[in-house]
Amino acid sequence: MNAIQEEFNSIEKLYHYTRFESCMKIIRSNTLLFGRLKDMNDINELYRPLYSTNLSCENAEKAQNLINKLQQISLTRDTKKMMGFDIPSMWGHYGDKGNGVCLVFDKQKLLNILSNNELILFKGEIKYRSSFHSSISVKYDKYGNIKPFSKNELKQFFFSKTKDWINEQEYRILAINNINQERLSLSLQDSLMAIIMHNASDVENHESVFSSKQYDELSKIFNPDKIWEYGAFVEERNIRNNNGDTIWSTVNWNNLKINI
């Protein structure tokens, strides 16, 4: 294992798949936008039935207004079985069929940023369950005010999904916007450590992304040495930089025995 691989492996990471155009906006602003819960692609999270012991029409409206203020950022994490950037379905669904990018974040630096953000309600891994209901229990005090969700309630209502989403390996950041309906933004500061490209729209799939116009455009606003290519050759999947150095590989070449 070379020094570059050792450095990469020593850092705990989170990932965000997105289209190339969105990546350019993220880099230029150095921010990541939160998404509204109502815009999510899981039908269980698009509509959340509310129930309570005293759910009057007035209280139901208050509760729905509270839910509408919640916003989230979905990231992908590593697991023991699969690296967060090495998921074909994620490249297909969120990475523009491979023509987008996967942003690589230093997890600890990102969590340090979140710790100073008073809008963050909760952060953590999504738990995937065989049984899940989308209903949300709302509690009120004797004055009719909604009681804040407890830590356990936040985990139960907003950090659980059905097992058919397990391939996303999601790490979620949940925040609340009490001011307006605008999407919140998260300053990335120095947490973005690399950008991984797979394909590019202006080159053939068998050609390197380093010869694409997209790479040229991206390298003008982001460190070229930290723009990496995710690819495959024979039985190996790997990540390489623009110098051909291996960042990560499924093959341990030091232990590989070649029979001649």
C-alpha cells in the first residue's frame, strides 16, 4: 500500500452523489443545500400521517407546519461490506448515470462544522427495518404548544427506512428552518477532501475522464490532484488520480500472485 492509499484509508469519510452541474455550484459556493422532506424520493417520507391524543384541526395544522420546516442532507457512508463511493446504483440514480460526481468529505471535519450549527436537530445513520410505518406521533403541552421531539423520537420518525433502501448506506443530517420556506445551506469550510468522477458526457466510457472538458472545467476551481477517477479493469475496481497513482483498489497488488 502506498502513502496515498494509507492517507485515504486513515480518514473516515462521507459521500454525496450529484450531477456535474450541481457539483460546480457546490464548489463555487462551498456550501451544500438541505432538501425539504416533501421533495424526497421515498414515498414513505413524502407524506407523514400525524396522530395525537388531542389532534384537533388547529393542532394538526401546527404539527404539519412543524414537519414542513424540517430539512435534511443525505450522505453515503462506508460499511464493512462496501465503500460508499463503490455503489453502482448510487452512481446510476444520483450521479447522472455515471456522468456526475461523488463528493468525498472528511467525516470528522464535517461533524465539527455541524456541532456549531444550532439549526441541526440530529445526525446519524439510517436504520433499515423490515417493518416501518410513516406515521408521526405528536405531543402537546396543556397550552396547546407542540412538544419538541425527543432524541428517540427523532431517530424513530426520521432515521428509519424500509430495507429496500439499504444500498444507499445513508447518513442523514436533519435541520429545521424556523424563519422561512427557503432551503438551508451548510458551509463546507475545509471538509471536502476530494471529488470522484466516473464518466464524462463528452468522452466515451472507455476514455479517461482526465481528457474530458468536464475535468478541465472542474480543475479550474478545485485542486486537480484531488479530482480522482473511479474505474474498472478486468477484475479490479480502483480510484486513481491524474498522475496515475492508486488511491484505492479492490486488488492488493503486493500480495497478488501471477502464474506464468
